[in-house]
Amino acid sequence: MRKLFLPGLVILSLALFIPACQSPGMLPLGSGVVSPENRIALAPGGGSGAWQGQDLSVDYRYSMNQSNLELSGTADFASNMTTNFTFINDFQLSVLFFDQSGKVLENRGLATDRGSLDPVHFRTRIALPPGTAGMAFAYQGTALATGDDEGGGGGLTAFWQYPVR
């Protein structure tokens, strides 16, 4: 009986631990739908706009010709980030492309950053997946919190927004 207890405990621990470690960006394509409030419809020819997440905003511009998209813009960290954190340990900004029903077709990286909380600029040319109706932004990262006035240390905090349900 004791010989089975340890392997069973290890299997149970792994079953609980592995799903908890998976990041939102690891979801397989087509496995989710972009929430309606985060969908940005792509207009023929091009357009521009602003998207607001919990921790940052993205001002973007795009132009489309045939099946290609030229996308550029700037991600600005929100005041809750610039007030409470002093350093970005890592940051990834992505764009998700979805079909008419909101189903994710592709996830493409736009920018990575490390260091200050200065605006992050991006510019890319992307071949759109067939059936693309729109795009949505997603991000993830970790930031170092500021210490208190009495010399207390800050901590590393994860932040993310993955608008797929």
C-alpha cells in the first residue's frame, strides 16, 4: 500500500501543477472565441483606433491590401502600472486574428520589451489568415513593484489580458 501512495501523490501533484503553469498564449488556435467587447473589425483599405486594456492602451493604425496587413502603433502603460512599478521584467504584445464568429485563427507577436515603462512601439507586415474578419490585442508580462518608504522591497507581479473565452 505504501509503494502506491508516493507515485499516486506525484501524479496528483502534476495533474494540478501543469495546468496552473500554462500561460494564456499557450491555448491551441481555434480553441477559443474573442470576447465581443475586444473585437476590432478590419475595414477594407485600413483604419486606426485605440484599444484600452486593464494595464495599457494601444493606439494603432493599419492598412490592408489583398491578404496583407500593415500594422503599427504604440502601447502605453496605464497609470496603475507607472505608479506602482519601476521596471518591466518582460512584456509581450500580440495580435489575434479571428473569423466572423470570433473564433481565433492566429496569434502573432507584435512587440517584446524589458526595462522601463516607456511606450512600446511596433510596426509589422502580416499575411492575414484566410477568413479573417478582425483582430484583437493580447498581452502578458511581469513587472517589478516599487519598494515602500521604509526600505521594504517590492515584488515581481504578473499582468496579462487574453481576450479569449
